[in-house]
Amino acid sequence: MLEPVTPLQQSTNRWDRRALGANDPDSPEVVDRKVKDLLDRLTLKKFDSISDQIIAWANKSEKEKDGRTLIQVTRLVFEKATNEATWSEMYARLCRKIMEQISPKVQDDSIKNAEGKPIAGGQLFRKYLLNRCQEDFERGWVAKEATAAAAASKAIEDQAAESASQQKGDGEEEIVLYSEEYYAAQKAKRQGLGLIKFIGELFKLQMLTERIMHECVKKLLGEVENPEEEEIESLCVLLTTIGQLLDTSKARAHMDVYFSRMKELTKSLNVSSRMQFMLQDVLELRERKWVSRNAVAAPTTIAQIHAEAAKEKAAQEKESYQRQMSMSRGGSRGGEERGEFSQAGADGWAVAGGTSAPRPPSKAGDLSTFGQINNKGAPLTFGPESGIYAGKKGKFDLSEMLQRKRLVLAPQPKPVAHEKEPGPVAMTDRDAKKRIAENINKFTAVRNLDEAEVYFTQLPAKHHPLLVDKLISFAVLSNEADAQLVARLFSRASTKNLCTIADFESGFAGVLEFLDDIAIDTPMAFKLMATIMKGPAFDDEQLTRLALKTDSVKVLLLLCWTR
């Protein structure tokens, strides 16, 4: 028999995750967590919806007199932009939108304009952002030099760790653990270059002035005798980003001075080879009128990637078709060269089938022209053209016989109006899935309904439900414009009997079954599905059959609304 145990006593100051920030939903901890989560989910596709939520958090400073929530949002956006230089263009767009749409009631009583009034709204956000950029640009060099010095002091230890890892020789790759100073130096370098790229993108959106940009370039070019690699690399990144906008007729003299100094640096013995090549790339970029030789890495959407892939595939197909046509045209026709089919007259006009230079007489025993008919007015020769039999009965004119035969030929029958074209070629399920995927990628890029009709005619009828299913899946995960496009395609296919109503039912049933799950990630799924269902023009009986295949209340309401 176990002895009774006293129950656990709960302390009054125990830690509770649910109580964290529960008393104050606008506490700095909650703002920090929520805004960071939004920034992590920010993409070009979701830019509008997520940026609106970030602005809503910034607008919480309406109830404050010191703008502390706005300062916190500005800091989080700035840190994210400098840490992810590839996405700096998107974060600059976010800053521009915040400046334009933030509430004018947000103000900071400690920051006043020339008239003595507190700065508010977008101007206040711009002030916070520019102050942060200037502080990190100017003070960052001191911090970076200190970090680099600390990393240099640990460089011997880092080299020893790397050499020890390479000398193990067991064939397995092992992660080299460098010193904390090494990682701190790498982080400082990444943030420094990210800051330069972000400043350039802000200038492109007219949030920074041209004067500020010239000040940045002058600071980076201040040391010519013994420059730091970080300064040269930052200079190259900045000029690559904004050089085209700065290189105007008004500032041409300044740009000439900058590039003259950069040219001197390429010849300096104190500059490493890597930096010299980087400077030379910027010099050549200006010589090419700022047209980049390679594509610049930039954030893109899934739709842009699909469109680019479809464009490349179309170009490859076109090139392959042209190659095949050139090969088929490059051969001889009936043993004759292409030049014999068109001869230029005295006026330079090429006449097809015109007279051409006579062929040299065939040698005895030469069978290369056996079976070929030359109907150019010259008589056909069955015997030798020289010797004692030349000019005998073996030589006669065939053109007259051919003309008589043409007189008795019956006219070519006209094709019967109801004669059908050959049906689609049979294909396996795997080939059908591949063809459908290719067609949908092309459809999203070209968006041509006439061309899309061929997708149904070239596909066996048993695969039509799969094509309908994939088109719906594409549209229901996209936007209203794509949903209307697919609906118009379905309307055409239904009107022209390219797809039966039973195949439409099968295609819709597969997507309706999982529409509730799709709506979790795509809230517009039901609205887009309603738009798509207008295409086939289902009647009440067909909608009832679709309703019997689902237990979802939302789907049943959708089908009733469609009716």
C-alpha cells in the first residue's frame, strides 16, 4: 500500500507561457514577435497583404507620444533588410509603402521640424530610417574594424582548426568550428554590404537624395593610398546598384573623378587581385552604358519563374523546328540542286522554275540520274549523245506526251465537308500527365484561349478529367484573373463540345473534395472556385451529383449558390 503524497503546490510567480504579454498586447515583446513573424513570411506574392499588417502594427504608435512602436518596427525592418541583401529591393518597397500609408496621427514630440511642430506620419518614419542608416554607415566602420581586429587575433587558431580537419583523411567531411570572432566578422561584413545595397534601393525609390549618395561614394573613396577591402567592395556594390541613376549630365564631372580614382586603384599594389577585378567590372559596366553582362539576382515570384521556363522552352522548340526545316530544305529535290529551281533574270528578279544552265552530258555507265525526269524542255535521251548512234530514234521529246496526259486527268475531288481529322494519338497515363503539365505551364505564360483549345483536342478523351482537375488546381491557388481565364476556357470547351459534361464533373469532384483543406492556405479558394464553376454551365442535376460526393457544408453552400 503506497503512502499518500501531498499534491504539488503552485507557486504564485511560476512561469506561464500563456501569460507572456497577455496583460499588454502592445508590449515590446509581442510587437517584436509578431512583426518578426510577418517579415519572415513576406514575399513578392504576399507583399500587399503582409505589408498591410506590418503597417497596422506601426500605426499602434497613434496612442504614443514618443513613437516607440514605430521605432521598433523600423529597427526590425532595417535589420531584416541588411541581413538579406538579395531581398533588399523588396524591403525598400516595404519602407516606401510604410512612408506613404502610415497614419498621420503617429508623431514623436521629441523630434520637431523647422517650425517647431512635431514631425508625424511618413516623414517621421523616414527620419527614423535615415538616422538608422546613417548611424550604421558611419559608426559601422569603427565596429567593423574592431571586429576584424578581434578575428585577426584568432586567425591562427582558425587556421589550425581548418588544417586539422583537412589532415584527418578519413574521407568524411567535417564541419570546421571557427572562433566566435570569425563568425562575428563574417556577420559584420554581410550586414555592411547589405546596408550598402539597401541604401541604393532606397535611393532608387526616391527615399534618399542624390546628395546623400555622393557623400557615401566620397567616403568610400576617401582612402586611395591604402584602402580597406570592405570599402572597395562596398563602393562596387553601391555603384552597381545606383551608378546608372547618378551618371547624368549634371553629375558627369563627379562621376569622372570617381572612376578616375577607381582606375588608379586597379593599378595599385596595395589592392588585392580580387578587388582589382571587382573594380574593373564596374569600370566596364559604365563603358557598356550600365548594361549588365549577366542577369542580376533579384527576388521573383513563382509565376515569373514559370513564365521564364515556358519562354525558354518555347525558344528551344522554335530552334529545334527551324533546325529540322533547314535540314529538310538543305537536301536535293529529285537529284537537282536548289539553285536550279529559281534563276535570276536580267532585272534581278528570281523566277521559280526558270531556265538554268544545261547539265554536262552524262558519261557512259553513269547511273546517278537513273529514274529522274528532267522536264525543262530538253528531250529525253535513251542512248549516247556521241558516236555513230547519236541522233537516232533513241532520242525523242516527252513533253508532248505529258501534256496529253494532263488533258485526260480527272479533276481532284474536293474534301468532304464532314470528313474528320485524325483523332489524338493514344498515350500512357505518364505521358498524359507530362503533356498536361507542359500545357498548363504554357497556358499560364501565353494566356491564349485559341491555343488552349488544342489541349483538349490533342489529348485522348479519357485524360480530359485530369486536364480539368489540373486547370482548376492552378486557378484556385492563384487569383481572380486566372480563375476568370480558366472559366472562359471551360466555357469554350463546353460550347464547342471539346470536353463532355461528365469529364467536367469528374475533374471538379476531385478538387471539391479537398477544397476545405485548400482554403486553409488560400482563403480566396471558395470565391475563385465559384468563378471557375461558371464556365461549364452545370445544370441542377449535375450540381446535385457533385453535392452527393462531398460532406463539406461550405462546398454544399457553394454549389447551392452556383445553382
